[in-house]
Amino acid sequence: MASALERQDPAVYAAVVGEERRLREHIQLIPSENYPSAAVLEANGSVMTQKYAEGYPGYRFYQGCRWVDEVEDLARRRARSLFKAGRANVQPHSGSAANMAVYFAALEPGDTVLALDLASGGHLTHGDPVNFSAQLYNFVHYGVDPEMEQIDFDQVARLAREHRPKMIVTGATAYPRFWDYARFKEIADDVGAVHLADMAHVAGLVAGGVHPSPVSYAQYVTSTTHKTLRGPRGGLILCQRELRAEVNRALFPGIQGGPLEHVIAAKAVMFHEAAQPAFADYARAVVDNCAVLAETLLSEGLTLVSGGTDNHLLLVRFPDDGPTGRVAAAALEEAGIVVNKNKVPFDTKSAFVTSGIRMGSPAATTFGFRADEFRTIGRLIARVLRNLDDDAVPAAVAAEVRELASAVAARREREETWPSLFTPHEAVTPALV
Ligand SMILES: *Cc1c(COP(=O)(O)O)cnc(C)c1O
């Protein structure tokens, strides 16, 4: 039987099927993406999307909240226990909304905030001139040192003493090294600043025990739920118990209306998954696979920012006379390998052009790629980048990628790897086969 979507709206159905195919036939190396489990998708696609539930469990502005209260409470408890945090707010629609709520809770407009600069890997919401954060607050930026391309703690301490920020933000969207949260806490304490740790990228590694946790070193911790955590698209705020009321108020009614209870249900499923021993194995494999990819790219003669990686992502820096990130990422997509162009430290090119590409292992590891296959992926990437003026190369590599992905998918199914991923519509809709 054709699905309701197929019968009622063939155009949207075709787009969904196309996306499913892209997810199976290309290798997903964008480090902020992942494949959520079938259970997460089921909760995310459930009737809980129907419910208005402004407020918080037990304190709602709407009737009929018995089951959404149940699921939101479950999500909060699971989040607190997973990260050993004082309090959790699971309502942010996104990582950006989570950061905005913490700024609103802790700062007044015009206050000074110290955060990582964008070229060194900081996020839009860490004071990019085009973002609300820079328009409302006075952002000052620390960066990486030009030699090691790692956080320059002397600079952080100096800027903190000089500018007396009300908040210091740690965390990044493109930083391949560990965060030393304890050291940041010391600097923040010294100048009387609060510490917001934005662990959007590394939250799954923290949950899996392969990256230090910021929770005991920061008053506020924000995250996304869809990156290494492998949940639905959304945000999360953790805070110390005594800061809960102001954080909750800042999010609702401060910046959001009704929560997305279907997404919160899916977050609850994800927090449970992330607490399983098998998730720790996953997180370890993500880091190991990324290390193999880094080693392979280095041995192929490419340059990596900071010389390598401690986590789930890496950045390739192209020389001044080399390709732009834009050209390289487009060629790789043609070859079936999806990465993103990204600024590298001290980049002189715009964010739309860039001198680098960013890639990582979380999604491909979930898909089932193992260390040996990451070595193959690294070699294929190098082949594409070495032959950017040969039009035949991307198509040849794409054929190899399809074959590799299909072998890995077949092994996944044979071995019933945990957790089960989405079932493509082709498999349930005979009409299309
Ligand atoms: C991804 C990310 C965010 C924002 O998440 P969205 O859900 O895209 O709004 C915030 N901070 C960091 C460090 C991120 O990497």
C-alpha cells in the first residue's frame, strides 16, 4: 500500500525519497549532521506535534497536557542524568535559541562577552557581526595561536583582564581539539565572569565519555541535540539548580511560544539511547575513525588545521595558490562525498569562498563505516582534490563511493547494528521498486 504522503502529495513524497537515496548513496562527512535512529524519527513524526503546551510540565497555560507533561519530564530527567547536570530545559527549538535564552538570562544589552572568533571556529551566535548576538552585546574575541592553531590561553587571560567580560563563552563549530574547560573556569572566576559552555558539536562525545564534560566548570551549558548526540533537530540548556528560574523565563515566554513536544519526545528517546553502553562505543569509534581519516589525509600530503584532531572533526587548509573551499567542496559532492567549505584560522577569504573544508566522522560512523573504510574515504578525497581540473575524476570516484556505501549498508543490515536507522520508502512501497 502506498503511504499517505505518496497518495496525497507526490511532489513532497518524491523529495523525501530523493533525500533518502542521497543519504544512502553519498558519504555524509558534514560533522554537524548525523542519522537519527528509527525510534527517534518515529517519536519526531508522532501526534505530539499537535499539542499546544506553553509553560513547563505541571505549570501549563493549556489543558490536555497529561502526556506531553509526561514526555517532557522524562526528557528533562534523562538529560540531567546523562550529563550529571543540575537542571535541564529541553524546549529550545535550536542551538541558537538555547544560546539566545542564556544571553537573555545572564546579560543586559551592551554587556561584554568574550568568545572564540569565527575564523578560529566560533559560531554565528558567538558574536558574528551579522547575528543578533553582536547587535545586542559587545563581543570581544579570543583566537588560536598562529603556530599551533590551538586556543591561546595567554590571550584569553589578557583579554579577560582587559575587558572584564560579564560572560566567557567556550565551544565552537569548527575546532578540532579538546576544550580545557577547567582553565576557562579559572580565568572566568578571576574576572568575575560567568561561563557558558556551548557544547553543540561535542555533546555526544561528552555523553560517550571521550571528551571532557563542561558541566562542573560552567554555570550554563548549551547544546544542539542533532549533531554528535544523534537526536532530532533542536536545542538544550543545562544549568545550575539556582539559575533554573531565570533560564526558563528567558526561553519561555522570553523568546519562544509553544514548545515542539514531538521533538521533545524524540529528544527523550535520544537521551535514553545516549545513556547506553553501546553509545559510548559509538562515541569512541567516531573519534578513532576521525583520527584514521586525519592520518590518511596527512599521509596524502594535505595540511590540517592544528596538525590533526582530538575529536569528531578536522579542517583541511588549502595553500594560498591552492583551490578554494568552495571549489573543493563542490567537486567532492560531485564525487558523492559531502563535506562543507569552512573558514580556517586567519583566513582572508569570505565565508562563502574560504580557504578550507571541514569534515567529520559522526554520520558515516552511524551509517556503519569502519576504520579501514575511513582510510579508503581519505584516499578518495585526496584523489578528487589532486585532480580538480580533470572532469572525469568525480564521476569515477562517485561510482566507487556508491559501491562502498552499498557494501557497508548491506553489512549493517546483516549484522543488525544498533540502533536501527530509517527504512527507505522504496523498501516499504512496492510501487517504486
Ligand atoms: C550548531 C551550533 C549552534 C547552533 O545550532 P542551530 O541548531 O543550528 O541553531 C550553536 N553553537 C554551536 C557551537 C554550534 O556548533
